[in-house]
Amino acid sequence: MTEHDKMLMLKKMCHADGFIAALDQSGGSTPKALRLYGIKDDAYEVGEKSMYDCIHKMRTRIMTSPKFNGDRILGAILFADTMNREVEGLPTAEYLWKKKNVVPILKVDKGLEAEKDGVQLMKPIPNLDTMCDAALANGVLATKMRSVINQADLSGIKQIVEQQFDFGKQIMAKGLVPILEPEVSIKSPEKQEIEAMLRAELMENLKLLRDDQKIMFKLTLPTVDDLYEQLVTHPNVVRVVALSGGYTRAEADALLARQHGVVASFSRALTEGLRDDMTDDAFDTLLDTSIGEIFAASKASGVKKELHAHK
């Protein structure tokens, strides 16, 4: 990736209208995604090449659809296996940027630890530097990593935020933009309290960054509207995006439209209703509807250019 490409990607990610397509289901979540897509469990072996072949075929169908392009989509989050494969004869990340004007992003976490102190930290990422090097070689701008908060335990939330920022600093040192995703479970009865505690910890850790250190956040749609406005306007934050977190697309879109300056980064809500046995016309029509609704909700959230003018 040239410096010019990196500048164009960063400008798009910071200023353009649109949302991020999360196409990064990993080994653990792939069977469920395939099941929803209409691929039966006996069509592949879990964790083996046959499973990744199936999910890559699904993702390729989405990425190559004429409805999937940079006019409404800012970026796409990829699982490492997807990055290492090709789409229409090009490496996936190169295809996304050169053919679709969509910024490629790499998921780098290795899954979650067992719950402790009300949270699930990320498992260690011993090869993080190597993954970052591979991402840069493939023309990727950013990375994404997820951990989960289930309870309003301040000790656990501090651990989550500290781990996210520690990995984030390692990623920034490699020249990539980290997307920190401390997800708050929408099933938690303490969701509103957790989100207030999380925002406070995120703001405290942002104070420790240098001016040239740029990050993004991927956060659960909050119970209190505009809870994350201070993050949206923060000079170190390229963008704040929201995960759908188990909400239906209609629910997620409605919540998102009320969060000023926040845009979507949806996975299941994006692919909701898509099926392997659809005709190409039916598939593209439904995908167009999904993209259109999510784009409209992201735009309705008031991505005010003046909020990002300083970045």
C-alpha cells in the first residue's frame, strides 16, 4: 500500500458517508452464519478447509455483487483466511480497494477467555506483529479486535479497556489503525450502567495517547442516546462505529439513527435474509435493500462533517 492509498483510505474512513460491512466471522461463529445462509452442517467439516471454502464463497458473492461498493460502504472487516484468499483473481484486500473502493480491515483477535470479573478478555495474540506485517503487505488500513462486558464490574471493565489499548498501541506502532471493540452484551440487565462506566474508562485512556495516535471504536448501540458523542468528536478518534449485537436490522437501524456521528459496522444485520439458494437477482435485490437501510440509518445519525473537520 502506498502512502497515497493510505491517505485516501484514512480520509474516506474519517469523512465519507457510509458504514463498515463486518464480514469477519471466524471459526467459532462461521457454522451459525452458514446455517442462516442456508448451508447445512453436513456440507462441510467444522474448522476444516471445507468450512472456510463455504464461507469464502458466501463472502465472495456479497463482495462481487454490483450492489456492494464504496458508494455506500466505507470498509469491510475480514477474517485472516479471507484476506489470504482471492476474489476474482485478486487478493481480497486489493480487490476491495482497487475494484470496489472499500477500505480493507483485518480482524486480529483470537477469541475470548472465559468470563471473569464480569468480562471476557481477549485471548493472547502472540503473533500480533506478524499479523500486522501481513495486513500491511496486503494493503490493509486497520485492524479490529473484540472483547465482551457482561456485568457492571469496574475492575473487569478497567481490564477490558487496558487490554484493548495495549494491543491498540502495538498495532499503531506498526502503522495501522486499531478498531477497539469492547462489546457490551445487550442481554445484560446492567447495560446502561456498564456503558457509562465504559465511556469513562475510554475517555481516561484516550488522554494517554499522543496527538499522532489514531484509533477507532466499535461499540454496542447505547441505551442512552448520544452517550458516545465525546468519543465521536475526540481528535484521536477516526470514527465511532456501532455493532448490531444481536438486534434485528430494523431494531439496530432505529437505534443507530439516534446516535449522532456514529455509523454502522453490522454483520448479521447486513446479511439477514440472504440465502445460498437465491437467484442472483433476488440476492442482489435483498442485499441492496439491506445496504440501503443501513446506509440511511448511518446517514440519519447525522455524521456532521464539522465533527470530523479537525481530524
